[in-house]
Amino acid sequence: MQGSGHSAIQLENLTKHYGDVVGIQDLSLEVTEGEVFGLLGPNGAGKTTTIRLILDFIRPTSGRATVFGMSPRNDGINIRRRVGYLPGDFVTYDHMTGSTVIEYFTKLRHADPVKLEALCDRYKLDLSRKIGELSKGNKQKIGLVQAFMTDPDLLILDEPTAGLDPLLQYEFQKMIHEEKDQGKTIFMSSHVMSEVEATCDRVGIIRDGELVTIDTVAHLTELSLWTAKITFTQPISSETFDNLLGVAVTDNVDNRTFNLSVSGEGAMDSLIKTAAKYPVQTFESQHASLEDAFLKYYSVDE
């Protein structure tokens, strides 16, 4: 299911300063209903600050945020009725059992009993143990259950798979796709690129509190480089690829094996046609990932 076109989250020049320290600066973006949006950045980039401003846990220095067209400050109760939230530092009472914690959140948030049971089964929760005895991953599973169990219209998830093993990370990704298919909106922050690439429609990359780009995952990866590795059956001149636009040799082994970077429209076609003039033993190519696109924004100067 595609986004409805109606705004779920809208940020306009949102700014938060902690004294002389900039949390975020002039951040503007819109997330439409039915969309999965990922906010990418390393620790300290401003992801959690953005989420806390959206939920009115902290107040902006300037700018504004709306959720479903409502002000988090003036309509916080109505917004929270429609939102499931997982903080990046999910903590609860260590002396309580998992069952007691879930019961507490159920009374607080009016959980959907059918969805709650399905979630507990899905994540194989052992609700008999005390929270203080649980591993980071098992605590995180309880955090996910409490975020999803009210069947919210909007899920706001801060580093949702922290501490989860690969199988549970995959289960989480499946759940995100299921929620999207039901028309739900998901806004998640993460620095796990594979997770974002597998789940998100669009991403925003935040750097030092400023949004440096917003784009679809597909387009960001298209803008990244391809890599190619060609091995010939005999040596060829190292100048063979010099005049190919968008093609650069990154490594040359005995004039037989060449590692190349390829970017730009028509560059791969030119490379293949040039290589075909010589006896090729092997040809391998690979498209860059979202991680490569992300690192591009963090490896160059402003």
C-alpha cells in the first residue's frame, strides 16, 4: 500500500539548541501516511532529539512540528492515542516481571488483546522472568511489543533492533512490511543500513544536526557507484580504460585483473564493450549499497 498523500509528520525549520550545543538546526521534512521513513545518522547526529521534539518530550528552540496536522504541545493526548513509541533507551522497572510490565502498559494504553497475544507469540517472550534478569535483546522485545500492541496509526521507533539477534531483526523487518500493508506509518531512526534498506521507502540523512538529503532508497543507491572486477586471460595495457567516462581503475594486478569503479549513465555499457575486445576470463560487478551512499555524505567535506 502506498502513502495516502496526507501528512503524518511535518517538521518546519525545527531547531533545538542545548545551550551552545546544536541538537538539530532548521530541519524540515514531511512523512506521508502509509510511508516508512528512515532517519539515518551516527550516534549524536540528532536523530533522538528529532523524535523527542516530535513527541513534545522536549521543546524546540524554534520551528514547529505537527503530527496528523495536530500540535504536539497542544494536542499531545490525542496524538499519543494514535502513536506507538519505542525509545532508543527503553527501560522499565527491573523488579517487575515481563507479564506485569505488559499488564501495566495494557491498562495504560488499552492494547488490542488479539494483537498483543500474537506479538508475544511471535517474539517468544518469557513473561515470567523479572526485567532485571533479561538480556538487552529480551528487554528490547518487550519494548517492541508495547509499541505495536495498541495497533497504532503511527509508529515512532528509535533504534528498534538494538540488541536483537539476526533472526529477530529479520522478523522485525517482516512486521514493518505487514504494518505498511495495513496503511500504517512508520518513522524510525537507525544506523543499521541493511535494516533501513530492507524496510524504508525514503530516508533522510542527518549530519551534525542538519538534514543533508532526503531521497528514496532506490534513488540513493542508484546514485552510488558500481564496482567491477575483470580478469583477462592475458595481460593488457593499463591504459585500456583511461578514456572511458565514469570509469576509473582502483587496482591493477599484473595487468590481468582490474578492479574498477563505475558511475554515470552509459559507463557500464562502455566498460563491457571495451573489455569484450580482449579475452575475458571472469567479469564480476556489484551495485553499491545504501551504506555506501550514506558513507559518501560522511566522508566528504561540506
